[in-house]
Amino acid sequence: MRYYLYVSRAKVDMLFGQIPRKLLPQLVTEARADLKVLSVSVRQPREEPTLYDRLSVVETHLDREYDIGWMTEPARWFRGESGLRTAVTGMPGSPVLMTCVDEDIVVALIGSSHHLVGREEPPAELGRVGHSWLPALHALLEESRAGRETPDTEALDSDGTLRDVIAFAQHATGPATWCEFLARQLLRGRATGPDGRERDVVVATPLYVAMSDEIQEA
């Protein structure tokens, strides 16, 4: 069992809806989900499996159809395990950015804060805005950049984005939570951060983030 901190319902629903129905029984078996519940949903579409049932099936399908990478050598979809610091505003419906800085790599996971487990969803009148893409990251980085009084002489192109991701991650505060995650890569490259050190940078959007079973000493 996983202790989830973030599950993207939007991605789960989107991906689950694209799985051919003829594959569902086998995927359910492989996922070791509640076969009775999901088999009913195959025969009777009115019976909906839970979010975590669907997530388990989607993850199993991704494992079958894609070469899932690791955060240090990420493929289109990749897994990772690291200490993540989470930056989110107090406003419902805002973006959330989870970052980690390791010796040679910086990982930034961009998503929507209403997918954080226990997070309040935005009021209906405000609508629901997705932030699991690069434009949301650019807006967040530009705001952070202005707050650090960084000169605006350079355009926020791909190289500038990667540099700002490093700066954002290195300035992140609060305790890091050791997590495991599965994410879809959005951008990858190498850049030099404020400390003068060159690192790999991976920007992705997470399908889920969960507390790791590994115990990390402070």
C-alpha cells in the first residue's frame, strides 16, 4: 500500500479512458486490484472503479507499453525517489511545484494543487485550471524570478527555464519529504545554476507522488 501525497485524477481519467476495454481484465489481474469491482465495471459501465483502482491499472498499462525510465536517465515516463520540497500558494487551483536537488541532477515536478491529497478543490465558479504543462511552469518561474530581483535581460527560453528551475529548487525552503513518484517528462537538459555548478535538469508532470517506504535519516 502506498501513502499518496499527490494523485492526478485528470491524468488517471485521461489515460484510463484510452485503454482498450478488451485489455482491462488482464490488466486488472496484473495490477492485483479488486478484480470483482473492476470486472463489474467492464460489464456495467455505470459501476465506477475508485481512483486508486484506475491508477493501479494505468500504471500497469504504462509498464507494459512503455520503457519506464529512472530520474537520472529519464524516458518519456520515468520513476524516481528523492527528497521533495513542495511549493504551493494558499489559493485553491494554483500550481504546485515539487523539486529535488541531488549531486548531479535537479528534478522539478509541476502539477495542479487540487490533486494534492487532502487539498481543497477550487470553487466551481472559479473553474478548474490544469497546470501540468510548461506554460504554468514559466509563469511560476517568472514570478519567482521577479521576487529574487533577477535581471530580465535573458528571455525565458528553454536554457533560461532550466537555469531558473535550478535557482528555484536551490532556494526552496521547508523540510524535504522522501518520496517515490511516476512522472511524464516535459523538458530535459543541462544548465548551470547560481552556484556555478552544471547539472542535468528534468522537468516533468507527476501521475502520482507517494511517501517512500525507505526511511531517511536527518
